[in-house]
Amino acid sequence: MNQVLPITTTLARIQTWMRQHAPDITVRPPAKPMAVDSFEYKSGLAVPESLRQALLIMNGETRKSAGMIGNWRLMPIEETQAAWGLLHMLAEKGAFIDLAPKNSPYVRKAWWYSAWIPIVASGNGDYFCLDTDPPEPQRHGQVILFLQNHPERPLIAGSLDAWFDRILRDLESGLYHYDSEQGFDGEAFLWSALEGKHLFDDIHGTLIANA
């Protein structure tokens, strides 16, 4: 079994791959530590160390970037704050109270749960999130997928380090391909996920390539 690489090493190699194969991916300069601290203060959540390290390497992608996570954009901490704040406000006002998420042994049953930290955005209100309060404490920091109009909350990876490590290995092995007009094949890189590989098959107007 391969050992998971540190997030700093993984991100550096992913950026190298992007420069060579997907030059339309553009990233922002490192986040300021006080910006990460500000999110923690406003949300009351502790940012997992892997996310903090990633933000201090690159503060997400630019607005014009093509989307480094299967055409989804890695979010700067300011966008994470805004997305979390909006979803938290909607949950507090009862916007999701009549919606029924599917049961999962790995994720708390909630349409939106304020212990989830959005980190990757589709641009349409869907997010990959870090889960800071899973049912089992040892799963702290696991990656899950929040789809605003879909009841499943699949487990994507045990940690941000593990997910990016798998994405890197799949990129370097040739599993994913980037086209300057169509972007990446493999919607949101779900081929590199533990669960949820089928989700986009049934969403109207969304294409998923065949592996």
C-alpha cells in the first residue's frame, strides 16, 4: 500500500502537472495566516492542518481558472468563508428542514451541517467539504461531497491529504485528460473518490465521461 504524501509535496506535484498539461489552471498567491484565523474565529471551527498548509501554499484558484479539481475550483479562504456563512444562515433559518438526506455510516445525517468546511466549488452551489465533526471522531477532516439538490453525502476520502494524493497518482498515471475547450474528463475527479462515482449520471444536463 502506498504511503500518503504530505499535502505540501502533493500540491507542488499537482501544480507541476497542471503547468505542463492544463495551463488554463491559475492559482492565487498564498493566503495570509490571519485570513485562516479569521475564518476559524467567525465560524467557530478548527481548520484541519492539511487545509491550512494547502492555503499557505496557494490560496485557491483565480476566478478565471479552468478548475483544477475536475473543472471545479479550489476555493480561496475568503470564498470558503462566504459559502459557509450563507449555508449556515440558510440552515439557521430552516431552509433545509423539510429535506431528507440519505443515511450514511460515515457522515452525520443533515442536508447541511455547519461543521462542514467548503473547499472546492462547482460554481452551482455544490461543494467538496472537510468534515470537522463526523460520527466517529477519528474521521475528523474527512472529505465529503455536498450536492444542494441531491440527498446523498458520499465519503470522498479519509482526509484532504489522502484525496489529493490519489488525484495526483491518477493524474500522473494518465487516468485524467485535459482539453483546452472541454476541460477535464471525469466529473469532479470522482473516479478518485471512495464513494459517489455514479452521482452525475442522473443529473440532467451534466456529462460524465466513461472511465
